[in-house]
Amino acid sequence: MKLVIVESPTKAKTITRFLGKGYKVMASYGHLRDLPKTKLGVDTENDFEPTYAVSPKNRAKVKELNAAAKKADSILFATDEDREGEAISWHLVQLLDQKPGKIQRIVFHEITKEAIERALEDPRELDMHMVDAQQARRILDRLVGYKLSPFLWHQIRRGLSAGRVQSVALRMIVEREREIKAFNPEEYWTIEGMFKPEKTENTFDAKLHELDGKTLDKMAIKTKKETDEILDSIKDKPFTITRVEGKEKKSSPPAPFITSSLQQEANGRLGFSAKQTMTIAQKLYEGMKIGDNESTGLITYMRTDSVNLAEKFIKDASVFLKDELGAEYILDKPRTYKTKSKTAQEAHEAIRPTDPSRTPDSLEAYLDPGQLKLYRLIWQRALATQMPDAKLLGTSVDLTSGTAVFRATGQRVVFDGYLKIYPDQDKDKLLPELVEGRPVEAVSIDGKQHFTEPPARYSDASLVKALEKFEIGRPSTYAPTISTIIDRGYVEREENKRLVPTDIAYEVNDLLVEHFPDIVDLKFTARMEDTLDDIASGKAEWRPVLKEFYEPFEKNLMLKEKELEKEAAKEAEGVVCPECSGAMVLKHGRYGKFFACTKYPECKGTKPLPGEKPKAKPEPTDEKCEKCNSMMVKKIGRFGPFLSCSAYPECKTIKKIDVFVKDSQGKQIACPKCEKGQIVERKSKKGKVFFSCNRYPECDQAFWDRPTGEPCPECNYPTLTRKGKNLVCPSEECKFKQEAPQEE
């Protein structure tokens, strides 16, 4: 009997289907041993020798695998083909303690019968270079996390963590948020018109492109006054078509998915987080049960840098496309793509369906909605790579009146090519038939006010793209990195799924940037990734790499701890506790620095820094706690005033204090939806102000912009909202917008 060991039970179940009676397939459930949780587990004095431990929950599994290994004639490790998978196999070799000749390693990019059979015919030995690279990464991350996290506890508060990659990602998010907050919007205007050719009712839009012989850039028109002057100069004047130009262009399909591009596209098109994408992709790779058949792998391995496609897939895709769509939708010769990543292994493959004839529609009954959406995206992208370019006809038209030239652009698909399977999200913008020299009627010409916008907050997609651009991390680390900084409370997701740093993120980031600039330096982290790649390829040894990093890191850490201890002691010198008259020490809290009694927790006395306002004391109220009947007190928190039970911490009841929004007459604004409640000001978990009905959750009416209480003059909606310098109607059906009067 041959024993095959994989990571997951799903993968084991799928592989069992393809093997005969002479095989037994078992799952290790990932890593069975790792560095211990309760101590460093790395002997920094003895050439960074790691100490690995089997957790109590894994001991039964080790015993079970050992029993099966003793009965087996040979053992085949079939873990994933990346460094992590190679390391899992190596750890299993140590735990099972079998003769080297009894052990073999097999790898495959997809879990199909053909792939498994090819792997069995071509076993290999464990790649110790890949194992060393994984060990080096694991130990590096342990050294940074285990040493830096206590530093954060001493300087800020307990429970915080630092990480070699997570701290760099956090820095990127914090710095982007500061860019946004420092951004000063600039006003600019555009002049846009709706035009109609003679003898037709078809209209089209055009924008002022040139004036007095000068091409207008985005910021050319700065004020409403300039806009009105231009509008007056062209008012009621005739327009003539002075140029019609059509140009055919080609659009080629994008490369097949790699890990990063899949995460980006799934986030952009489907709204999936990086973690959600990888979780679903893992299931599609390991195998799904399709109809009466046993489970089968639907996609190839989803952690890859390679855009290579197997010859068999290319041939099968061409046959499928010809049969289903016709000969005009296949290529004369296969299209190949060049991998951008210098570390990608071309023997690996891009992410693709295991069988191109297994269409998303044929799987609709067997996959849940999320699985079907992601499979459809992967299937469409992979097949599109083997289809002809799309042919597009772009049209540009100039309309002239005196010295003013308006330009309209349009585009239509002449031949859809790959777009037939992988449609672009942008729709055609069609123009009516226009002939040079013919007059057109200006139905309306208006000035539109705009403001420059700050850079957007990172989404999962844009953060993954940035990490990839700066070579921070590798395919397997993108999703876990984002999940970690969210789970640690450093980052939250906005309503639109953008990533926003929390208050504590700024303090942690600033402390690390000031005292450990290398750890959070993008170039330093990228160079470390390159070094790990060198270890994986056999160009570098892992222990010297760790030594080169750790010695200056440890020296700097000890120096910084002493410096900050002296600084804290100096600032707290002579400060007396207001509660017990004892000595005090400088602490970092959620809202910054403060003095705390050294006798804590016996004495909980605190004191603000000199020059800072003391924390407001709770104000008594007449209201009683609904849970314990104690009196409620008014406090000021992160999101403003609130009521708290005076018996805290025994009773943790809290209650919001509504801040009512009022109109210009000082009257409370009624909820336009339920007409029973009033609009109140609130703050989201991210600290962003919004306005909602005070009867929530019975009524879910909410606005991001402040309501005014003035009804809309066009549709009579009960209240307009103030958005920037404009009044707008919140009703989706109404487009009312006008400049708001200046607030006194």
C-alpha cells in the first residue's frame, strides 16, 4: 500500500477518486508542528536554530499518520507546490521518522486524473532550498513580531502587534489617509452641451475643448464668473460640424490570472475581499462535487506568479471555442504571455479552469453564488486569452461656433473578439451619424462645477496592486496581510469597502517609523523578499541572512527601549498621583499620552500632560440604567457624548445621546421616510459623521450629507442635503443641484 499525504480532507477526497486500491490518501490538516506559541522558539545564540513543537490538538493526527506510515510500502507527499507546501512535507518527514528511500515528493498544478497520473510517473525529492526559504521567512516574522510587539506594549498598550510585512502595509494605508486629510480641493469648471443633428431627434453630448485657438486642459476654467462669460459669448450662436474622424483600433485580452490579478479583479468586479477570493479559490482547486460524480478540481493552483498556460489547455480551449462560437473566434496560433515577476517559475501555471468545456452555466446547480461568480471570472479570463483581438471604431467629432470648439467622442465594437466571452465593464458610447459641414442645434449648454479629489483610500485590489508593485510580500501573503491588520484592529472597512486606519494605527505606525525605519521601509522589505527568493533558488544560505538582519535589529531595539524609558521617567519626574499622592509614570493610551499611577491596579489615578485639558468627569443625570437600576452618567467618548451606567465596570450598559439636526429656523428635521422620527447626527465606527432617523432600526433612513429641512423645488422631496458648496436632492429620480448660499 502507498500512503499519499495532502493538507486538506477535501483535497484528499478528490485525489482518492483518481487512485486505485493500492493507495491510501490522508490529510495532515496543514502544519502539524510550528514554532511554539508561548516562547520565541529560536535560539539566536546558536545559529538561529528553531525549536518546533506539535500542538496538543495535532498529537492525535500525528499518531494516526505514523500508524499508517509504518504499514505503507512507500509514502508520497502531495502537498501544495509552493514553499509552504514544501515545508509541510518536510515537517512530516521529521515527524514520521521513516527511511529516506521510502519517501517521495509529487507535485501537480491541478487536481485532475491526468495531472495526478503524470505526477505519480515523475516523483522527486524534497526541495530543501524551498524549505529553507520558508523557514527563514517564518523565523524572520517570529523575530520581528516577538521582539517588537512587547516594545509596542510598553510604549502604547498591551495587545498590539507588529509584523515584518503587516507593518509596511499599515504604513501605506496610514500615509494615504494623511494625504487625503491634507488634500486641498481646487475648484474648476467644465462647459458641456447637448447637441442634435438636423432632421433627427437623436442627441449627443460634447464638451468645450478649445477656445480662441487654445486647447483647454482640465483646470483651464477656474471660476463661475469665467464660465458665465464664455457661456454668454456662445449663447444662441449656430454650430457646425467641422471635423469627423474615425479610427479603428485593436484591444487585446489581458493575461490569464495570477494570484494578485485575480484578487484585484475579484475585488473590482465582484466586490470580494482578498481573503474571500482565496478562500473560494481554494475550494474550487481542491475539488467540488459535480452531479452524481465524485468531487473534482475545477481550477489550477491559485497561488502563482506565472502566466504560463499548458499546451493541452490551449488546444482544448481552441476546440471548445471553434465548436461553440465558430472559426472566427479562434487564433491561427496560440497567444502566449510573458511573466513580469522575475521570481515566477515558468513550470508553474496561471490560474485557469481544469477543463475549458466545463462552462459556468453547466455548474450553476452545483456551486453556491460566490463560487459560481469566481469560477465564471476565471473561466472567462482564461478562454479570452486564446481568442482574437476585439476591433473597435473610435469616433471624434468637433463642433465649432466662432472661436469655441466642442468635442464629442464615441466608440463602437466592430468585432467583439475576446469581448464575447470576457466583456469589458465599459459600455459602447455611440454617436449618431454625423457629416462634416452640416449644422447642429445646441439643445442646451451649461457650466458644471467640479472639485479636484484626493487620492482614493486603498481597497483590497489597490493595496494588493501596490504591494505587488513595490514587491512587498508574495502571492501567498497578500490576503493574510490584509486580514491581519483588520483583525488586529489597525484597519477597518468603510461602507464602500475601502480600508481606513483606526486611531491606534497612527500611533503604532509613527512609533515604528521613528524608531525602526528599516522595518517599515518599502525598499528594505522588498530587498528582504528578494533575499528569500535567493534562498529558495539556492543562491543564498538562510542562517547568514538571519544573522545579517537580526544583529543590528536587536542592537537598535535595546537602544530604543533604554532611550524611551529615560524619556518617560524624565517626563514623569515630580508628577504626583491626584488619588493617592504616589509616583506616576508616562503611558500611551487610545487618545495619546497621559500619566498613570505606578500602583495600578490598586490605584487608578490618572493625570493629563502639562498643557492638555483634563479628561471630563462624568456628569450626573436623572436617568436610571434599564439593566441594574443604577443612575446613568454622561461621558464624552471617541464618538461624542453618551450615557453610561454609574456602576461600571460591574454593569457596562451604555446609551447614545441623540444630537438632533435642525433647519434654518431651529426646528428639528422630520424623517422623510417614516415621518415619525427626527434626523439625528451620528458617527460610524470609523468616526465618519452621518445623519439618520432616531427610530433606527425600525427606520433605516440615512444620509452622508447634512439635511437642510428645505424641500426640493423640483420634486418636492422633504429635504435637500448640503454636499460641499451645493444643495442636492437625495432622491435618486431627481437630479436637482444648485450652489448653496454661503453660511454665515
